[in-house]
Amino acid sequence: MYKIIDFISKKVVKPTNFVYTGENSPWEIVMDLEKIKASLDLEAFKKRNISLAKYLPFLPIKSPADFISLNEMATPLLKSKQLSTQLDINLYFKVEGKNPTGSFKDRGSALEVTMAKELGAKAIILASTGNMAASCACYAAVARMPCYIFVPEGAPMNKLAQVIAFGGHIVQIKGTYNDAAKLAQTVAMQMDFYLAGDYAPRVEGQKAAAFELCDQFSFDPPDVVIIPMGCGTNITAYAKGFAEYKALGLIDKIPQLIGVEATGAAAIVHSFNAQLHSITPLKGAETIASAIAVPDPIDGVKALAAIYNSKGLAIAVSDEEMLQAQYILSTQEGLFVESASAATVAALFKIVQDPIFAHKKIVCVLTGDGLKDAGVIFKAAINPPTIYPQESEFIRLYESQFFTGKQMIFSNKNQVLFQHTPTLEELKVALKNILSADYEPHYLEKIKVNLDKILQKGKDITVFDLQNCVQNALVNLREVSYPVFSVRDYEVTTGKGRLAQAFVTLHLLGEERTGRAEGEGPVYALINAFHMALGHKMEFELKSYQFDIRTEDNKVTAHVELKLTRGAINAVGRGSSPDLVHASIEAFDEAYNIFVSHLL
């Protein structure tokens, strides 16, 4: 029913193991469409309910009855509620996050695990940045096969949590996705494991998404389909699916395919712009969109062919454009997708400037659910304010115009805003431009104080710094009636092979106190010194301590959040500084004043 060929030379190849990729060019599975057509009643086929099982006759498997399945049904095809009218197009969203594991990978994984089982492989092995790992681990669990996943360090932990839950075995690789992929291939060949991933068999499973889309449009396919590109396999699969349906006479046209990459990982776009048919690997990938952070796309040449053959386009979008598109999708269409999925909508905003796309039927493929990589939201968002449980507190917040501004920042986080202390008017203008916010003078003063602390350390104010200062100013909206506590001075010493030592001078309720203590690190030495200075009357427990270190132009900013508790009393403090210890002091100062205000 099928043969395997080299994609470039078109010569037939015969694998000698469970690895379906060539050394110098990718392979391709070619189905015998004439035999498939002869075995099908196409009119009856068209009337069958849409599901992955419907397309088994088009897949390279021996026994459809043994197909590894989770009863995959059609993912939603939703008509745009707002953007169609705003952009003057006929816009739809293919919501792939509704697949069993939350991403488009599941059709391909179902096929690959089925093939691995049929061929007698001992285990599944693959490299992944997250989505494929979760998907393969899930289907391997259904098939009762071991599954080993190599992931580059830094892959989103919420995606890896799925792998662990499904019983997959994760090995983190010190390197890129491509380093992980090369190692997985080597191990597969040595140990008779089935190499899953963006190779020829996966295209066969994922092409069913194109079949599904045609069926959902009653065999009148859209004019344009926009698809994110990481390895390039998914856009290749859509092209193959449309081509096979057209060859069978089920549709009479192939949509224009538009592939989208992140500007920091745009190897396919670079080749397209140069009108090449080959890919030059990038040195690395720099983007928040982990699902498409691929510097050397395995199926890049196939993706280029899919774009060229459909008279399509390859477009790059920035992280900021993806974040903004993600926010618009959520707030206007009710669709929360991961940032890589939002790349298609970011690209849509670019192409609709051309009148050629007016009134066209366009589908944006949304490849993964937003919960897959929710961490990018927190990095761009202004954290929620904190109030006391009193009606007056909320009314004050409401009347302050806090809710009229944006909750996320879409500007370049490294952009320098101020190299000097801004006036209140300068600060007001910056907040208006970046957050569409118009805070009352009281909040502006608090934000300005936080900015001054950063400037005093010799650091310029970036967009990222402004975001954190806004958060710190607004997180606890009620001022402590008077500062009952302050850190007057501190000294911390540490060194190799010895405990850190801290000495603090504090001011509490008009009284000066000192404390000296040791700890396993500078921060814990400080906390122990605070305990010594404050005594049992004001005893507290450090419930949590978190910090985030960001670098911009070789300059570092530490952002600290800590939580103090005593019984039912909780107090959260935050601090920002180029110095981690100083940021910790700021956070403790804020938290302890709130803490003590409850006790007095």
C-alpha cells in the first residue's frame, strides 16, 4: 500500500531498523492512492462521521483493528467572533489544543506508536521540546511500551509534567533540540528502539488534520491556511493531506499555505526570502515560543516545497507580536493558546494589510493549548493587586482606573526607558504608551520610588524594570499607617567552604535592634539574623522565597518575592535590585511591615 522514498532524489529506500530518516535528506512515505481509491466507496466515505479512525485507509498500517487510539474526534473549527469583522476576512480557527494531550502532535503519535508496535520495536525514543514528548508518552502508555524522551534543558515543566504522569522516562540534554534529536537517533539505531519524531511516518498521521479540515468545510477547502513552523513537519503534513484529497477527487483546489516562524528561529523564512530550496541551520534559537524554537528544522526542505507548491508564504513574527496576538485571541475570541500557536494570528495581522486577502476564507491553525506553556503569560503580565477583604479597598482600586489599562506588556523588555529619574509626567507618558494605564498620582509616586532604587545602583530603567516596579507598587495597595519596621544596615560575608555570616541593624517600633547569625547562604544568614534581632515577640516563619534573575546587556536584575507567616497571618513582600541580597532585604522590609501591622 506504500513505499518509502528519499525526498530529494525520489529513489526508493528500505529502512534496516526503526529509524525513518535519511542521512543527508529526509524520507517520504508515498501511499498507493490508486489502490486506496479502488478500495473505497468515496461517496459513502464522505458521509462518515469525522474522526481519526475515518482516515485509517490512508495510513501506512497493517491492521486498522489494532490501531492505538484514544477515540480521537475532530478538533473544533471555530468561526471568528470578532476578528473576521475587524479585518474584513472570513476567518476560522482550527483549535488543535482540544486533542487528547492538548496539542496537534496526537494524530502523528497515534500512528507512530501503532507502527512501532506492529514492527516489533522494544521501545519508543524521541527528542522533543515538550508537546511531542507528552503525546508520545501518552500513546506509548496506551500501547504498554516503554518511552524514552530526550529534552533540551529548559523545556517547559508543565509539558514535562504530562510525560511523567504518563510514565515516560525523561533525560535532559545539555544542548539544543537538534543535539537531543541526534542522540535519540543514535540510541535508536544501537538499541532497536523506534525513533519517533518529525520524520516520514509522523507526516502520515498529521496529514489527517488536512483531511479533517476539508471534511469540516464540506469538501470546499479554505483559500488560505496559516500554520506555525518548528521542524516544518506540520505544514508538510497539511500539504500532503490536501494533495492526496485532491488526487482522489475529494477536493478541487489546494489552499495557499503560509508558514510562520519566530524571528529568533527563522531558518525556513530566511531560505524562502532568498528563494532557496535548502536550509542553512542557525547557531541557536531565541524565542519565548518553545514549541517552535528550532534552529535546524528537520523537515525544512519539505516545508519550503509545501509553501512553493501552494504559492504560499513564509513569515517571521517577533515574540512581542506573538504575545499580543495571544492576548487578543484570549480577550476577543475566548481562545487561550500557547505562544507558538498565536504566531499564526500574528502573521495574519501582517498579511491582511495586502488587499489580495480581503474577503478570503482563512484558517489559523492553533496548534496547542495555552496551559502547555503558561509561564510566558506571567513573564509578560502585571501581577494582580492585593487588597484587604473590605469593600472600600476594592472601590478604591476600581476608582483608581487600575482596570482600564492593559494587563500584559508587549514591548521589547530590554528597551531602555530612562537613564535618569523620570518626572511624574514622564512616568505617566511611559505608562500610557506601554500599558494604556492612567494611574492616580499616589501610585505614580510609589512606582517612581521603586525606579529610583534601581537607578541608584547604576542601572538604566528598561521596560522590564518598569513592569516590576509597577507590580511592586500595586501589589499591596494599602499603605502601612506608619513604618513600624525598617532595615537600617546590614553586612553579609561568605566564602568557599564556609557558612555565610550576616549582621543586621533594625528599627522596630522606635527601638534599634541588632542581630548576628550564620546560614547556608547569604539570604538564610540574613533571615536568621532577623530572627535574632526581633526576638520571640515578633516571631515569624519564612514560608516561601522565590527569585528571578534577568540579564539585559550584561546587567543583572534580581526580583525577589517572599512570604512570612504566623498562624493565620500571611504577608507577601517583593523587592527588585541588581543585588540579590538587597532585593531580599526590600522584600523582607515590605512583608514584615504588613506582618507587624496585623499583630499590633
